Amino acid sequence: MSGQSLSSQGAFFDEPTTQRIDLPGADIVLHQQVWSPERGDQLCSQLVQEIEWRQDKISMFGQVHDVPRLNAWYGDPDCSYAWSGIRMNPLAWTPTLQKIREQVNGLAAVQFNSALLNLYRDGNDKVDWHADDEKVLGINPVIASVSLGVARKFRMRRKDRSQTPTDIVLQSGDVLIMRGSTQQLWEHEVPRSKRITQPRVNLTFRVVKSSS
């Protein structure tokens, strides 16, 4: 699939840089190198070891398959979450997650109460096209996506297919913040890449409005 490409160049800067992603109907800001690539890789390794990862299964076309990544749900006690029929009750924030959350809260000027963590073990792991538009997140949610570990392509497309898909390369230590009608009008995926052999941890911080 062809499309525009936006590549993070944070490794060339001593200080974090900010880039607004210009997509119609979306409000997206990429904060590059919030953590240095080295620190991002350290946090990735730390979370791979510390987090209580789970292997969920999903039913598709009458067959049950492993979700092609590991995930975990952390948050405040009343912040349960469900997606594709999978219910997740929150685990308590770890000290590492709490520090990351505080940094992201300041960056987004939002008090996030939950986070979905995905572990992409290598390039075979992926997430298919979707939007973070569950009712429990409210209308026009703020989503802050933290990337740690190997760089992966984050692909976006309009739900009405009126725009050419856009690829954003997220590097270790980057934070992508999506606001406004982004989740209503756009969807995203992390596609497979056979060239990638290293892990990536992604944390998407959210505000759950009520238990689901």
C-alpha cells in the first residue's frame, strides 16, 4: 500500500522536538525523543520483564486465534476495559509505569487513569486496522501512545478512504498524542515487518469514563 511517510528524526536532536501531523480531521502531535533512544530501549527491556503480559485469543470467521501480540491493562481500580469481546480488569500501576504516566500526563495536560500495553515480540506481531473509539473512552478521547524499543511503522487511514494512507515511523522514546475527532474519522494499524527481529513495547494511555 502506497502512502505518505513521516519519519521521526529524534535521534539527531539533543532535546525533544514536536511535530504536528497534518491530516484532515485529525489532531495529532508527535513528541520526538521524550526519552533518549538509549533510555527508551532500557525502558522497553525493563517493561518486557516487569509487566504481567497475557496472551489473549480472538474469534475470527468461526475460528479461535492467538492475538498476534501480548498485552496488559493497567490503571486505577475502577477502570475496566473491553475490546473485541475481551474483558480486562486493571492491574495496579508499577513504579516504572507510574513514572512514565506522570511524564505523559504533563506532556498531554491530561490525567490519564489507564493504559493498554502491547508487546510486539518481533516483526511478526502486529495490530490490525482499528480506532480507539470505544464508548467507555467518551467522545473525542485523548490517546497518548508511547513507543519503546525497536522502531515500528504506525499507519493511519481515513475511515471513509478519502485520503492516501500515511505512515509514521515511531522511534524509541517517542510519544504520539491524538485528540479531537481523530478516533472518529481515522483508524490505524501496526503492520507486520519480516525485517524486524527486536521487541517493541507500546503504551496507549487513556481516560476511562466509567466501568464497562
